[in-house]
Amino acid sequence: MIRMVVKRLLIGVFVMWGAASLIFLIVRAAPGDPASVLLGPDADREQIRQLHATLGLDRPLHEQYVTYLGDVLRLDFGESHRLGRPAMDAVLERFPATLELTLTATTVAVVAGLLLGLLAGARPGGRTDRVVSAVTIALQSFPTFWVGIMGVLLFALTLRLLPSSGVGTPQHMVLPALTMALPFIAIVARLARSSVTETMREPYVVTARSKGLTEPQILLGHALRNSLVPVVTIVGLQMGALLGGAVIVENVFAWPGLGSLVVDAVANRDYAVVQGVTLLIAGAVTVLNLVADLLCAQLDPRIRMEAAA
Amino acid sequence: MTRAATARAATAGDAAAREASALTVTDLTVTLPHPGGRVRVLDGVSFDVPPATTVGLIGESGSGKSMTAGALMGLLPEGATTTGGVVWRGTDLLTADAAHLRRVRGRQIAMVFQDPLAALNPTQRIGRQVGEIPRRDGLSRAEVRRRVIDLLDRAGIPEPERRMRAYPHEFSGGLRQRAVIAMALSGNPSLLLADEPTTALDVTVQARILALLRSVQRAEGLSMLLVSHDLRVVSHVAERVVVMYAGRVAEQGPAREVLRRPAHPYTRALVASVPAVRTRTALADPLPGAPATPAARPSGCPFHPRCPLARERCRTEVPAPRAVADGRRSACHFAEEVLGS
Ligand SMILES: Nc1ncnc2c1ncn2[C@@H]1O[C@H](COP(=O)(O)OP(=O)(O)OP(=O)(O)O)[C@@H](O)[C@H]1O
Ligand code: SF4
Ligand SMILES: [Mg+2]
């Protein structure tokens, strides 16, 4: 088990190095220049040159890269010149809001998705199954931003049931969290359905029937746990994608998380903040995948044995 | 009465129930969907399992042995249709409602499965699976635990207190089969359906598991339907045998007589193919040709393409099973000839 964790963390370090390097190159390859943004359109060449020197942007790319990696290793994520404070401070300040939104969306998606998937998978080809399958296909085929905008139009502007944007009350959470959760519900439901259907064909389910158990007893007592492993793995992966995808939803709903911070940082070529957000999300994804693996091992003793071997 | 009290009362009534327990299978026919129309995988199967008796069900692979065992308990693959009668304690299990079937399953008729690793839930400890029926019958935790230890002990699993905490993958093949037997005994059944209980095991373990099944069957006065493609297994354990070919019963009767003096050419070929049963021949004669499958069942007698005695009549006329001697039935037009030779 410890070996598995160590292996996972080593892979995580590798992933984060990759993410750090990629984002380093991407921000610098993108058109635009932090100095001209900071100084405005009236700045002259000399002012820009001086600011480049201050920011270290006049040095060759590989030198900047080595300095940057060294700083990151020392947990120094650089200064945001736009905000005038350490970049990671600004990132961490916004992170809880994004996390709250992501966790709420995930909880909704897992509960609803599992329920739908179990109901559908209990009787494959039955009426519930057909309805659930139609609903999940519909949920997966609408783009997130479109669902968000439609939600605002309907519930906020027409029905006036929910606030269209901002934070403060639990009602503020409903539209952004649902927008993020809907496609996720579909993913969980479809996976849970196929996993449960497959499990219900296992010989040990016939054994359970031969013991006189009812179908609900078999579903909950034997099939559910064994069907969860692929679901947990996908939820782990999908949460990482959700953290990344939060950018769009947060901007639609003016949710004060990483999304608006990073959009602002990109627009202003605030390299340190963009890099900080990327590293934080890469770190979160690593942790999430580790947690998912540990959960799977908890669910299935055979995975524990493999991890120990 | 509490559920636990009901369960104990049921246990007390078991001895009496076993006395009256015989399983009567009449004209059991099972069809399965198949590309190009439904296939009768079982066609008019009839036999009895008398109380406290072991009946061996033998036949080559694909002859319908597992289908027969499954049909008795209503555990058939999706899309199967069943006709005929499976009468158990005065009720036809084929037409009984789901609640009645659930009361019979595990508590009156229990299954021992062929592949113990597949038959056990990989994510549950052995003790939980063996104790599931007692637990659901409302026994307390301590009572369930005692019962599980007793069951594992009776199934010959050493150190049951420790082993009950193991997962199936931590057991050897032999221990797993013992666990499956313990699980089958957990509901105090009167009839065990054992589908190839030793096929997945190596030879020495096979012998021990067979001895265990035999001693359990004797000690508890159970009936047992022992499914096997291995004639040696059946000849060691069974009092009666039912020989199946292509989804039909070829021959049945007392095991010794059927195996010593077959009344059907197929049984004779089976016996001749096993060296240990026929000690007089030094070499076994393998069965010629490939077994007929229910999907491509030959006309007339399904055995005719492989039968050394086949005549014109065998190609056209299906031989009906008929009594050929005391307690013996054969589905061969020339059974008397076979018996006499
Ligand atoms: N799920 C299924 N769908 C369709 N046909 C099946 C299915 N399972 C088995 N059959 C067919 O039914 C027939 C009887 O199968 P069965 O499993 O009862 O044979 P068996 O005598 O137990 O053989 P074995 O010794 O290989 O276990 C076979 O011809 C097989 O091809
Ligand atoms: S009926 Fe004919 S083909 Fe069939 S077993 Fe008897 S002799 Fe052989
Ligand atoms: Mg079989």
C-alpha cells in the first residue's frame, strides 16, 4: 500500500513538472507582453526595456526556465506584478470558492448519477433504463456554457427563483453547481449503469440468487460495491477536469474563484498567477487520483493485494 | 414469533421435512434463444431424486447438465423458457411465485458451484458469505459467528476463526470449494445440487472434496444431485445415475447396474472410454466422433451418427425413454439387445 502511494506521488511530481514546464512555455509563446500591458499604450521603448530587466524577461528563455523551476522547488511561485503581491497568495485566496463549487457539483453528480445508474442497471432494457439513457445522452450533448446561460435565462430572469450570479447564499450555489454537475451526472450514471449490468452477470450474483436473496438485496449487498471501482476512478479523473472547467462556469456566473482570477491574469499576461493556478490544479489532480486509488483499494481487496505485491 | 425463533423452528422441523423430500422432474424442456430460432437445450428430461440419495448426472460437455441443475432452481440464463414439472414438497417450482422460490433457494435446495473462485464474491470475507443466510434469517451477530465457525469446521476448513476473515483470493482452490460447500450447507438444505464440484481442482484435492460431500450427505441425510462429466466421480459417490446426451436423458437407473451393464450404447461407449471403470480392458476406447449439440441435434436418435448399433429406424424415429429392467429406463430402440450382449 505504501509502495503504491509512493509510486503515485512520484508520478505526481513528474506530472507537475510537466505541467509547470508546459505552462511556462505557453504563457511566453502567447502573443502580448506583460511590460506593455503594465505600462499602457503610451510607454516608450526605454521604459519597456527597463521593466523587462526588472522582471527578468530580458534573459534567455532557458535561464528564465531554470530560475523558475528552482523557485518553484523552493515553493516560491513569484510575484504578481499586476496585483503587487505573491502570486500564490492570490491563488490560494480564490481556491476555496472553486473547491466549494467543484465539491458541491461532484457530490450532486455522484449521488444522482449513482442512483440513476443503479435504477437503470437493475433492469437493463426496462423502462427506467430507457428513460435514464435518453436523459443522460441529452445531458451529455449540451455544452456547459449553453446549459449555464439557459439556466440563468429560465430560473433567474424569467422565473426569478434564483440569483443569476454572485455569492452569499446557498441559492447562489444552485445554478453554477448544477451547470457543472449535469454533464457529470450523465457520465457517472452511464458508467454506473454499465458497471452494475456487468456485475449482475457475474457468477457470484447467481450464487446470491441461489441463496434466496431478493434482487434489491443482491443489488445493494453484492453488486453495488463491486460496481463502484470504475466509478470512483472516473470521478477522480473527472473532478480534475471539473477544476479546470470551472473557469468557464465561474465566468458565466461571476463566481469569485480561480476562474475569474485566471482569465484576468491571462488577459494581463500575469505569468506568475497563470503558472500558480496551473500548478495548484495539477497538484489537486495528483491528490485526487491518489485518493481515488486508495478508495478503490478499500473497495476491492484484490486491488489491495496487487498494491502490496 | 421473531424471525430468529422462526428460523430455529424451521431447523427443528428439518428432519421431518427431509423424510418427505423427493424431487420429481417430469418432461423438463428448456429453450434458449439462438441465431436462427429457439433451441431446445433440454428436451423432455425426467428423473427423480429420492430422499437421502445421491443421483449422478453425467454426459459430455454441452449435453445440458448445468442447464438441468439451473432449471431446477429457476436460475437459467436470460431469455430461457421452461416447461414441464419440477415438483418439490408438493409444489411445482416452475410455476411457483418468486417469494416461494426464494424460500426454497438456499434453505431447502442449495447449489454447490463448479468454479468456486467465480462463485464467491471477491469483495466479501468468507465468513460474511457463509453467514449470509443465517444473518438474513435474523440470528444475532454472535449466533451467526458460531454458526459460520461450525459450518467451516464441518466443511473441513482448519482454523475456522481465522479463515472466516479471509477473502476468496486468499484461499487455495480446495479451501474455496470447501467454503462454497459450507455456504451451501448454511441454510440447512435437504437437497444439494453440486455442479461439477471438483472439476476445477487437482486430483488429490478432488478425492478429498468428494469424500467430504459424501460424508456430509450421509451424516445429514441429504439428497444430492451430483453433476459431472467424469464417470469415475459418479461411480464413487452416486447411488443412481442419469446419463444425458444432447439435452435428453439417454439412460437412468441404479449406478452399479447402469455402469456394469449399460442399456444404452452411449453409456456403454462412455464406460469404455474410462480405463479405471473397466478394469478388464487395458486401454480405454475413446468415444468416436464429436458430441451432438442441442443446437444441431441429429434426427431420430441423437446418438445415431456415433452409434455402432445404429440402423435405419434410428435415423427417423426418436426413441422414447422406456422401462427396460427393474428401476431402469433407456431411450434406445434396441435397449434389450444392448443389455443382453
Ligand atoms: N447462455 C447460454 N445461451 C445459449 N446457449 C447456452 C447457454 N449456456 C449454455 N448453452 C448451451 O446449452 C447447452 C447445454 O449447456 P450446459 O451448460 O447445460 O452443458 P453441460 O452439460 O453442463 O456442459 P459442461 O460439461 O461443459 O458444463 C450447450 O449446448 C450450450 O451450448
Ligand atoms: S436408438 Fe439406435 S442409434 Fe440410438 S442408441 Fe439405440 S441403437 Fe444407437
Ligand atoms: Mg456444466
